[in-house]
Amino acid sequence: MATIARHGILFIVSGPSGAGKTTLSDAVLRIFEDLELSVSYTTRPPRGHEIDTVDYRFVSGESFDAMLAAGDLAEWAVVHDHRYGTPREPIERAVAEGRDILLDIDVQGARQIKKLYPDAVSVFLLPPDRATLAARLRGRGTDDDAVVRRRLDNACREIAAAPDYDFMIVNIDRDAAAAEFEAIVRGQRRAVARLRPQALAAFVRRFEAEP
């Protein structure tokens, strides 16, 4: 089937803060060099070594409002008092051209994407348990106890949405989680439903009996 043209696929990965979404996404992007990462807009300021247009597209609140009014965002959400949004045009162009896009977005955004693009593949990343999640959040050393508690409470609310996703991965071991995600990507890329009908029909006609 690798020779048959297909539609591009939107892969969504969500999970609470501390579940390891960024680490998993980076691993999967290394495995699949042709898988592209959707770079979201955000109104929050850059952190640490984050680079504009690489980690996020950092914009003002006014610019975000303008994009919303113009219908330029496929989804958007407020997360920890800041707004995040996915640009619509790059993902629609990728799907039309048969390229696959990875979206690292929260539960609110994932619901919007699935409503707009029902064929998107959603994956929820879970920590093994609450204690491990709390330890990961505290281990970052970037937030005080009050912020950690708030993030932990938010995480538990997000985890309640896990059954709404197509797949769930429990992130106990980084390499094992990446292998599970890799299997999902490979399986979806081989699905007959992803093939372009005309291209599939043309391929099948190769095997028709000679007149």
C-alpha cells in the first residue's frame, strides 16, 4: 500500500502536565522524519530556551483575537491562564497533500479538532499513577507548591477525558511508550480507509483480467 496515494493524517497527543508529551513527541518525530509537528500559537511568554516558531509561535493577545475573528485557528483553548491555538491552514494543506501532522494539544483542543476533523487519530498519554505524576511535577523544580497542586488538580480533571480518545498509552517507560505510539502511526498509515479512492481503484485495476 505504500505505493498508493493516501490522505494525510492528523495525530493528536494529549495528556496532563507531567505525563511526558513533549518527550514522547520528540521521540516519535525522530522515528518518523516525514511526520511534521504542528507549532501552536500562544499568548504566554517564552520559557527558558524556547524558540519562537520552533517551540511555539508567541503572539500578543491582540494578534490572537485577530486570528480568532478571521477563523484562522482550527482549535483554541485557555490553559493555565494563557491561550493556545492551532493554525488551520498548515494542517488542512498537509492533509490535502498526503502529509501527516502531529498536534500536541490539550483536551479542550482535541475535542475541537475531532469535531472538525473526525478522521484525526487521538492518543492520550497517562502517567502510571497520581504519586508518579506529582513527583514528576515537583521534580521539574520550576514551580512552587501551590502551582504544583493546581497542576495536579487540573491533571486529574484532564485524565477523566482519556476514555474519549482513540488510544491510550501509559507512560511507565519512555522507550516502550514511543514504541506503542510508533505502532499506532504505522497501523494508521496502512489503513485502507486512508487511501484515496481513485488511487486505490487504479491500483486494483492492475490485476483485472486482460480483455
